[in-house]
Amino acid sequence: MSTLISHFNQVKYYIIFSFLVLFISSSIRHILFNSHGFDLGIFDNGIYLISQGKTPYVSFLKFHILGDHAAWILYLIAPLYFILPSIYWLFIIQAFALSIALIPIWHLGKSMNLSDAKTKTVCLIYILYPLIFNVNLFDFHPEVIAVPLLFFALLSVQLNKLFWFIISIILILGCKAVLALTILMMGIWLMIFNSHKIYGFIAIFSGILWFIIATQIIIPTFSGEEAAAVSRYAFLGDSVTEIILNLFLQPQIILSHLFTLANLEYLFLLFIPVIPVLAWQKFTYLIPSLPTFFLNLITEYQPQKDLVHQYSLPIIPFLILTIIASLAYDKTLLNSSIKIRIWSIITFLALAKYIYFFPNNLYLKNLHTWKASNLAISQINSKNSVFTSPQYAPHLTHRETIELAIDNINYDQINNYDYILLNLDNPTGYSSQEDIQKLINFLNNKDDFNLTFVQEQIFLFTKSHNNI
């Protein structure tokens, strides 16, 4: 513990700076109505319901929150909502998780005999890696919590702390079912390349066991269907089992999906921020991240091939470890701390999405309707059911029933809601303005709904019998 405190003191200003930047950025994005029901609203609604002692059935998913990714870590977050039910807990947790990873990064750097200057440079590489900033802006995802835990698991191996390794593994597995594959491969890596047989066996066993439990029992039981990502690999089969079998039985299909221009671009984006500090002789440190690479490369789902979404997060700890080992090996293209830091700044400026906060860019496009949106939301009772646009959902998820006004609106279900809040100015891409206008026209002709607020193309309809 004293060692960790010592390492915290070495990087405390980096941690504080990182936390503040990440927390403030995600909070402003949310305040400006740029967060969404998918995925921030999903997790906030599920956690809120858990905190209230209710079944976390997310109404616009139409299944239990565990049916999403078997992320039981959400139950550990729920007690914070006892203190104050606020969505900002999720921004705090996410910013804290991404920032606190600097402590084990520092310790790992020093354990590989890097100088203080080089270790601080590695910390800056991590902070400035574009995915860290970008994924923090993209709502909330529990696998972000796994990032520092993976670092702590690696550190536990180096310090020969088996108990803390096991705790880290358990918590990582609770963040998302697919992380079981990362843990499995990390176990293989520990056994073969690091001679840590006990640690490796524990990781392999727990990874296989949890993958089976999560994908074959928990997710089907709580969602009534296969894991959500299965559809992204439909060319291999319709179930997790069928996909795994076809990976071995039909390898020719895999090859046709691996060698694409989209994958080349993805690998370029992933490695360009760090390529000058990687030595190919140390690429074995990337082995635990191979399942993530593989899943992202063979799918045609574009969000798994960028530096914006969360799908590449499990690669980060092993990429940073590879950087540390490469700098210790002293065979990198750039070795000067100053030059490395300049390169990291350049790639951050080129690839991070801070520009979304600039005038006339993505996050300020709703500014002219900001006041009207807040006024409309203030008129909605905190307990009643709501049918609303995706950008309003995270501001209204502390209730049992909330649905999203997106494609294929079911008009037969409209009477099930007490409030209908719509944004004709910006339907957010989930539905067209024509669809929203059609719904508004439909509601205007219904006797059981009253238009109680309209301003700047923001429409709030309230069910007539509500005594609000």
C-alpha cells in the first residue's frame, strides 16, 4: 500500500489533470444534449432501477440489464445511487477509471527499469492516446473499468500478489462477457511467454468458465436471445457456439474478412500514435489483446474499427506494456522523451475529438434549442412513463418505463406513455424529420394527448388524464 501511495505521488498531477479534463468533457457533452439512450441511458436506467430495489428491466432494450453483456459490475455501482441518484456518477467513474490507470503504469515502467523521465513519458502517451479521450466522450461503458483493472492484474503478476491478481480478474470479467477472451489469452501468454504457470492457469480457467456461463446461461436467460454482438458475425453462424465451430471448420471465410482496406485503416489509426515507441521484438506483449484485434478485424461493423468507440479498449493495457518493454529494450524509432511527447501531442491533436466542442461543430449544434429542451424536461414528472428522442433519454432515465422515438415507431403503443417529448429540429439520425413530423401530426389529432409545450421545434405532449 505504501508503494502505491508513493507511485500516486509521482503521477498525482497527471491523474488530477486527466480526471478533470475527462469528467468535465463528458459532463458538458451531456449537458448540451449530445449523450444518447444508446448507451448512456441503458446503463443509467439499469443502475437506477437496481438502486431502487427494482428489477433492472431496461424498457427500451426490452430485457434485463444482465442480458446485455452480463456486466454484473453495475450492481457494485448501484450503491452510489443510494447516496444521490445522478447520472454524473457514471462520468465520475469513467474519468476516474481511465485516470487511475496511471498508478500501475508508473509502477510497471519502474519495474522494467525505465527512468523517471521515460516513465512519465509513458504516462503522457497513455493520457494523450486518442482513444482514451474519445471513448470517455462516447457515453458510458462498464468495460472502461476493466482498463485499470487489467493494468493492476499485470502489476500483481510482477509483484507476485496472487490474491490481488484473482480479485482483478474477477472484477474484469464482471465488466463485459467478451473480456473473458482477453483473460483467457492473457493466461496463455503468462504460461508460455512468462513462465507464470499458476497465474496463467487461473486466468485460462476463469476466462473459459465465465465465457461459457455468460454467453450460454446469463445472456440468453436475461435477454431471451444470443449475445448482442453475434449478429455482427452472421457470416460465421447464428450463435456463439456455431461461430466458434466455423472459425476452425471454415478458415477461408475468415481470410476474406481480414484483408480489407477498412482493416488497414483501423490498424493505421490504432498504431500511428505509438509506432515510434514500439520495438517489433517486444510484440509478444500484445498477445493477450489478440482476441480483441481478431473480433474487430473480422466484423464489418464499422464502430469496431475506429478510435471513437469502446471496442478497442482491451488492447490499451497491453499496448502500453509493449511500449514500456520497447523503451526498456532501447530499440525504438524515437527514444528522446521530448520527441516522443511531441509526437503524442501531434497525434492527439490529429485524432482526438475535442474539435466537437468547437463552434459550428457536433456538440454545439443543439445550442439554439438548449433552453427549450430544458424547459420541456422540467415539466415531466419524475415517475411517469416517457416516449422521447434518444438525446433526451439520458436526462429522463430515472423511471421504470422509457422508450425511444426511433425507427419503426409503433403507433399502437403510443397510449402506453404519459409524456411524449420530441425534437423535430434534430432527430439525431435514429429517425428522420419526416417520421417525427408524422408522429407530431398523429398526436395533434388524438384527443387523449395535449400539446403542453412547444418551442424551437421541441414538442411535449402530455396524456390528458394525467394529474400532474
